[in-house]
Amino acid sequence: MPRRSAAVYRRRRLVVILGLILVVAAIGVGAWLLIARPWAAADTTTPQPSSSSSQTPTAPATDTTSPSPSATPSGEQTPAVVACEAKDIEVTAVTDAESYPSGAMPKLSISLTNKGAKDCTMDVGSTTQVFTVSSGADVWWRSTDCQENPSSMIATLKAGTTVTSKDPVVWDRTRSSVETCDQENRQRAPGGGASYHVEVSIGGFPSLSTAQILLY
């Protein structure tokens, strides 16, 4: 049997040594994986909240010996504003002048004074207003005879204050009636210094006096 050369034995030893190295390396890598577990940090699933984290935190107990003030005042602290009563409201007819030259139209307004000790509310819209112009016992004109588009407006009247309507009602110096609203030749009120009296009511509260005007 022929003898193998030294080179052949060296190659075999090298193969054996390399194999031993690979085995040892494999054993070491496996042991490191068991200890470190690097995949645990790569979990892509969304963690579900635990039962304790999903519950609403309990508010701290309040010291009952020193309660916090209420954010909104109670009904007893701020009583509701009530409707005005006739005894508390003074109604006055107001005119923009005392006398009017020929062709000038009187402009009529309302003054309201709350003489009561408390604020109150009432409807001050045109729906509740009635102006009346008279000469003696003869009623010449009422603002409701030919009124168009009346409206309501609830207002609060402060105690001890006086308010006056901003948009006056204009008397066209004619005799009014519901039958003649569309007529252009309605009877005109005499001038020449003739005296007329203006009274008003609002919300069922009448003025206690009248305002006198003269037409020329």
C-alpha cells in the first residue's frame, strides 16, 4: 500500500480543525440566542391595554368640610325676572314737537318708567302699542287701524330707569279707519292751530295723561 504524502495529512487535519471550529461556533450562537432573545423586541402587534389602564382614573376625594363654590348660582340666588305689573310701569306719550306747520307730520313715541324695586320684562313691540289721536271726544286716528307687519320684542326694564322707543310712529294728519287704509283721499285733520291730544297704551298699560299738539 503506497504511503500518503505529508501534504495529504495536513489537508485532512485542516478539514477536521475547521469542522470543530464550526461546531463550536454554532453551539455558541445558539446559547447567545437563548439568553438574549432578540426577537422579543421585534413584536409588531399592538399591545392591548390592561384592565387597569383602560379604567377612568378615580377623582380624588373632596374635603366635605370645605365645599367648593357652585359654578352657577342657584335659582334662589338669582330669581328669574318676572313680568311687569301695571302698578310699577309709568307710560307716557312723547311727541317730537308741540306744534307742527302745514305739511309736517307728527312723530309719536313711548316713554316707559319702571317705578318698581325690581327689574321686570314686557313686550314692547309694535304688536302691543296703540297710539290714539283725538280732538275732544272725536277720535281721529289709531295706529292699529292700518298697521302693517306688527312685531313683538320682549325687553327687560331695569328698576328705577326710563326708556323711550327709538322708531317713532308717524301720524299722516288724516282720519283713519280700517275701511279706508288704501284710500289716498282720506279726510285731513284741520290745521290753523287746532289742538289734538295723543295718548298711548302698551302691553295693556295706558298712559295716565295725554300729550297736546297743535296743527297749523
